[in-house]
Amino acid sequence: MKAIWGLDYDYKTDKCYKRPVCPDCDAPVLKFKTGEYKCVSCRRRAEVDEGMTKWLADREGEKVEYEDCLQYEVDGTVYGCGGKNTVETHYIKNNVTLEWETAWGQCNKCGKRFIV
């Protein structure tokens, strides 16, 4: 199946943008760990042209940083552990701006998790 350019929406920038999508599902096409390009919905292999390959490559990657686990209390319940450099925060690129944005994370000491 050949991927096509379709519209997607970024809620952080409130902008629509074109991206490679599946012609059947209209779902994004991404490069999987196997190196194959596939639809994220139906998982069918997708053929992508040179422009799509570059567009996807520019948005690839993830970076991880470590931060302190904040400890706070709400109505007598304590959240977080106050650990130093224990929160593993994952960042991915915004598809419109290409800037790094927080995606998810977890404290490796107390297990507190978050997703954006």
C-alpha cells in the first residue's frame, strides 16, 4: 500500500499539518523498530516516497532526562518521594514546531507515573 499525505491536528499549536497516512484508515504511518513503515492502526506495510521519508526522519527520536521527584501533600496524602534524579522524563518532537516536548515519565524510586 502506498502512503498518502493526509491532514492531522496538533492541539498544542492549534494547527493542522500534512503527514503520511494510510489511505484506508487515514491513520498515521510511522517507522517501526523493524525499520518498516506501517500504519499505526491496521499495521499494514506502507510504501513512502522520499519526501515522506525525510518528513518522518525529521520527527524521529526521543530523549530522556532525569529530574527530582517532587513530594507534596494533598488532604493528608503524600505524593512523590523527593528522590534526587529519580524521575525519568521522556521527550519527543512536536510534529509542527520540531521542538522537544514532554511525553511521559516515571520515578524509578516510588513508581509515580505521568503522561502528557
